Amino acid sequence: MTLAAGRPYLAIPGPSVMPDAVLQAMHRPAPNIYEGAIVDMVRAMIPDLTAVAGTNNKVAIYIANGHGAWEASLSNIASAGEKVLVCITGRFGNGWAEMAEGLGIVADRLDFGKTDGIDAARLEEALRADTNHDYKAVLFSHVDTATSLLNDPRVLRKALDAAGHPALLMADCIASMGCEEFRMDDWGVDVALTGSQKGLMVPPGLSFVFVSPKAEAVRHAMPRVSRYWDWVPRLDAEFFYQFFGGTAPTHHLYGLRAALDLLHGEGMENVWKRHDTLARAIWAACEAWGSGNGALRMNVQDPALRSHAVTALSLGGKDAARLRAWVAENAGVTLGIGLGMETPEDPRGEGYFRIGHMGHLNAHMVLGMLGTVQAGMQAIGVPYGPGALDAAAAITAV
């Protein structure tokens, strides 16, 4: 007998749960891609897309996942042999650095570990040491999806300004956009990028690079950029195909239109508040489970540094892998793997797991998931502290 029958719940940090409105919008015949309704729809929804990023700047749309957005952003601002500075707070900061190196760009790393945020003083020191201003950009993850660390772009902007350094500030918002407060223009971010499959609630396959005038100027000084990744024709598309470098990803665009309607219908401020409340409910439960003799530990101890979209957790040994298997097989809930948290003692990261709480999410989904996790710990014999579900309910009751 299993209790997993019924609608499954994908509680991983992307792809996120897709709303019925998004799925229904995509369920239609292929449209005319040369003229007519879809052409008008896309041009009209660009302001709604840029509003999610808190910007009046332009956006380039790519048929790619977040890794494609990494490559697109780098290809437009630096050539082989030039340098960028990468602030690393987990696996995905390293991933962006590796993408730069694959393009022949020199990626100097400032690694801040897996449990602490970016040290602005250390960043400022590194920028001041770059007296020739060789760094074309400072790269960072707004949220690192592996460690669940949240970094404040305003702190990095202050460090750049204090050092008097002209480098672009480039933010990976793949795990954060549509979940965390983000104001590109107000916070001085020059390039922000994201994907469709997390806070935007659309299947994987689209990525977006938001570009400031300063970043546009850097691109125009580049000697060459690959035809596909070049954001110039995408930012100011005269013809519809130029938005996408070829054939339009039609059904993803229909889904995106529906997702933007949901986001703006709720209001971005309310979307951020909802994610904040539901994240605090999860944290309250996790802190209760870890009390006393409880085995569970949150990767990020400081609430100010915790993502409101994903939470990384440890159970030790192989218990996280056992828990994930139990809740999937017996309750229809899928938890995220311990990506990027491998150690010599735990080479597969089986002691870690992640809870994704992003996008199309409400109180009963979170409370149900937490109840399932507690049932799983009880079933596999993991010790946990009392009062977790009461603590989570108290957060959602206010």
C-alpha cells in the first residue's frame, strides 16, 4: 500500500510547480510565427517581464537554460584573455566561473565558503588591488541554489563604488527572480539573468538577460560576439525572429504570458511577502526539528543570509538520501538532492537535501510538505525535536 497516489508535489529548487493556467496556456496548436497574435503578444509582454526584474532596461531572451544565460552574459562583455572577478558562495558561483574559463576568460575567484555570505570588505580590497581596472565585471549569485545563501546586491554595489572600480555588477538571479525582492535599477546591478523554470513557473527552456545602458556600452566596444549569443539584435528586435535568434519558442511564450499575468495579478510586493512568510514557516519547522537531540541542521544559520526560495539541510550519514526516497515512494513528495555539498566523508552528498519553496506555492502545500517530511523522519528512525508543525502553522496564521 502507498499513500503516493494522487497529484505529486515537486518540492525541489526548480523546475518548480507549474500553475494550471500556465499548462493550459501552452496546450494549443502551433501559431503563425511571422505575423499576428503571438508577435503582438510578445512585444506587449516585454514591459511585464522587465518589471519582474525591477528595471526599465532592456532584456534579451534566449532559448536556453540558466547555463545558456551564463554564457550569453559573459560573451557580450568579455573576450578571451580578459578578466572577471567571481564571488562564490556555493556550487553555482563556481559554475559561472567555469563557464567564463571555457570561453577563455580569466576568472579570479573570491570563495566565501558554503555557509557565509559575501564579505564586502574583502571584495573591496580585491577591487582596490586591481589598479589597472582589468576586471570587466564582478559576478555573484543572488541566491546560490546549492547552499541556499542569499547575497544582497546593494552591498556589492557599495564595494564597487567605494573602490572606484568601473567593473559591471552581474547578478545570477536564476533561483531568486520572482521569489526574492530584487530591484535591478535601484540597486545598481548592470546585468541580471534568470531562467523560466523557477520563480517564473514556466518549463525549463527560456532564459533572460537584463542589460543596463552601461553593459550595452561594454558590448558595443567588443570586437566580436558569437551570432547566437549576441544580445544586440535581441534587445532591439526589428523582426520577430530576432528576439530568439531564429524560430520562436512559441509554447513557452504562451506559458510565460500566463505566468506574468499571475505574478502581476498578485503584485510583486505580495509575491515577495508570500515567499517570505512561507520560507519563515519552513525555517521555524527546521529549527524545531533540530532542537534537543534532533539530527537536522540548516546550512545557513543567519536568517538574514537565507534564501526565501530554497533551503539546504543536513541530516548526516546517508539519512537525507533515505528520507528523500521515503517521501517520494510513500507520499508523492520529491525533495532536492544535496547538490554541491559533497565532502570526502560524503562524496555523494547523501547527508544533505534541499527544499524548494519557489513560484506557485501556498500555505497548504508547504504545511503538507512539512508534515510529510516529519512522517518520513519518523518512518526511517531519524531523531527530531518537537513542535515543528505547530511552529510552522503559527507563522502562516499571522
